[in-house]
Amino acid sequence: IAADSPCVDAGAFQKWQVDATDYTGVTPRYQGEGVDIGAYEVVKPTPPTAHIELGGTLEAEKYATATMSAFVTGLKVDSAATFKWYTSDPQEGTPEPFAVGSPAERLFTEGSWSIYLKIENADGAGMVLYESVENAVIVTRGADYYVSSKGKDTNSGDIDAPFKTLTNAMAHVVAGQRIKIVDQLEEIFGAITLENVEIYGDGWAKSGISHVTGTAVQESHFVLKDGAVLSGLKIFGGNRVQGGVIRSSSDSAVVSNCWIYGNIYTTGGNPAGAFTAGLITHSLFTANRNNNSDGTVLSLTGTAKMRNSVFTGNYIGGSLRGNLNGVITVAGTAELENCVIYGNYTQASTSGDDEGFTGRYSGGIYVPSGSPLIRNCIVRSNMTSAEGDTKNHTVEKNWYVLSAATPRISHCNTPDAPEGATNCQTGDPKFAKPDVTPAETRDFSIAEDSPCVDAGNGKGWRKGATDYAGNPRIQGRRVDIGAYEYNSGVVDWGLQILVR
């Protein structure tokens, strides 16, 4: 059948089809959003690709990192597989791999490369899965700068002579360059504006930046413009922030794989972020606090998007007697998809009268205006003070939607979906460990018999995407509700090599 046949993705899915082949005996039976009608499956190839980014002049050398990402049906890898990387064909002769594991790092020079990946499953049967990537693309740009708490600002900023402060690295960086933070920094700095610049790290445990100051910061820590990226970082400890930790006004700005932790705001901003555009993905927000009534912790407005992320243990509290709107504000045409919003709260002061309360309460999501999209999210156990109760966050209230707003809420797991929400469910999502402390150790993966499995909706970005844990976003018939996709333990991987 042709690619535009009405039979494509139109069949009824059965479990046997995941590992089966079609009439040809070669083509995987299940490709795309669903199984095709008929004996043949339309082949939807995603060929292996390589992208090598090297810095400096034509003579310069730079470390590049190779990673494997998914999802293409047909290449099956078990969890104990060994990844071996080569620059010549491992099926010809006996070359030694330049690295073992994923990701892999190598010192490349400018030029045209062939990169090979050999994957050996640990099943004892000697199964070897093999793909190659020919004629890698070379992209020249400025060199990376490295920052370490053990460095010196009089250094060159190279990998072997890192700077000590992010402030100094920003004084050197130009558009097209990247700054890598290699450990946990504590630094006093003003607002940092990123435009076509990436600040990245090796993940929360290794890389982070803390704004250390005893006085209120008037501006945001990071202002994201076109081409700005924050990735693989812990961003924490912004005490008494007035302008917000992260602000973004560009659709091309990205915050990915970051942990936004322990930021406190007192007046005039949002500690965890104010996004009128841009994307937040695969990120965790915990222990961020707003000390003001009518405030929020994370604001998603305009065209901003948040996906595959977890928001838990954040709160609005302090000497408050006004409206307790909600820890996340979603408005405009913003999108909140496949996220977990759990265990956040708003709490009034223990002193003062109740005169200031007008009845606007939510421990979770607040929608003041616009028509935002909220889909495939788990929104539960977000608590707020009861009306007239200035002491405790004792009532579960996950939503507050003002009458002028027309949110598009669907396919969410929540006990109190707002009026107009569609295809929502109330059953226990069966989280693994939702209530342990500290909040960053909570596990919101879902059980096999969770009502959230295969209960989500929507196409678009999910095809080829990964969930919060890095597993393929769609496993089974449909996308799951929440930040995690239920993992049966059998995953079909495709090979895509991104060498940066």
C-alpha cells in the first residue's frame, strides 16, 4: 500500500504485532501510530545519521560525544547491551573501538568521518546488532568553554584549563559557542542573557550553578533568547529572587534535563521561571517557593510549552492572606503535555484575619485567561488552604480556572477535572513512589495495570520522542498519561547517532 493509503495506521492493535513482521517477513509489523490494515506494513524508515560538531579553526581538535537515541522499530537492544564505537568497519579485520559505552567520547579532527556502532546483547547467544553511519557531516563553530569550581579565571577556558566562574566564561563566549559546567558552582552573578549560546552540563549530580547572595536579585538569573539552551544542569539556591530564575521569550529557547531546585522569590517575579515562549522538557521542579499571594511558581503563557517533566514539592506560602492561585499558571496558547503535577501546595499565614481571601484557591494549576492546551497530564494531591482557614494546606484542589479562560483540557488523570475537560480519568495512577522525601527522589513511573497506560491522546512531537526517564515515548498502542511511559522491559530501538 502507498504511504497515503487510508489503511496506514488504521488497524486494531494486538500485542503479537509488536514483535511480528508483515507478509514480506522482513518489515516490522508495527510502525507509526498504529498497525496498518492488510498484509503489508508501510515502511517508515528513519535512516541512521551522524552529526559531528567540532570547534575552532580547521586545524583545531575537539572532543565530540556520540549518543544513541530512539525510536525506530526493528533494532532490539536489551538493557545489558554493550555499545562499542569504531572509526573503521568492525566486520573487516579486528579494529579496536575508540570507546565502549553510551555516550562515547573521542578526540576528532576536522574532516569527513565514518562512524560505526556495534551493539552486543548480553543474552549468551552471541547476537550482534550492527549499524554504520557513513560520511558524517562536519559543522564548524567556535570552541567550547569549560567552567569548574577548581579552575581559574586567568585560564584559557579549555577543557584542561577551565575558568572558575560562569561570569568570566560569559565575557568570552560569542554566538554559536557553548559553555560546559563540569561540577557544582556557587557564584554571585547578575542577569545572564543567552542568545545562540548553550550552557550545558553532565547532568544534575555532576553539574550545577547556584546563585549565592544575601540580597534580593532584581533581575532573572537567565534570560533566554533565540537559540538559547540550558541543558543537563541543577539550578538551585536562588534566595529572594525578584526577577525569576529563568525567563524565556523565544520559541527556539530550550530548557532540557534540568533540575530547578530550592529557589525562593519575594516580590515581582517567578522563581522557577516565566516563559512566554520556548520549551521545557525532561526537567524536574522541586522545593521552589513563592512568598506572595496572587503569585505563582512557574508561569507558562503565550506559546510556551512544557513536556515530559515533573513538578512536585513546590509551594506558595508565607505571610499571605490573599488569593492562592496555584503553583503553575498556564495561559495564552501555552501547552502542558505528558507531565506530572503532584504534591504541591499553597498555604496561608498563621496570623491575621481572613478578610483578604476571595475564594481563588488551587494547589496545582491556575488558568486565568486564554485557551492553553493541557493534555496527558497527571494532576493530583495538590493541596491548598480551605477558604477561611489560614493555617493549613488541608484541601485537595488541583485546578482553578477563571470564567474568561477556555482551556483545552483532555486525557488527564485527576480527581477534580474542571468543567469542559474531556476524556479525563480519576483512577489511581499507581505511581511507584510518589510520597517519599526528599521530593527529588520520588518515582512517578506507573504500574502495568495503571489506568494511564495507553490512555493518552495526540500525535505530533511524540513520535521519536522519549519520556522523562529517556525511554521511547510511545510503547504499545497509544501514548500513556503522565511523564513516564510504562516500560514492559522489551523496547524496540532504532539507531540515530548524534555526535556533538
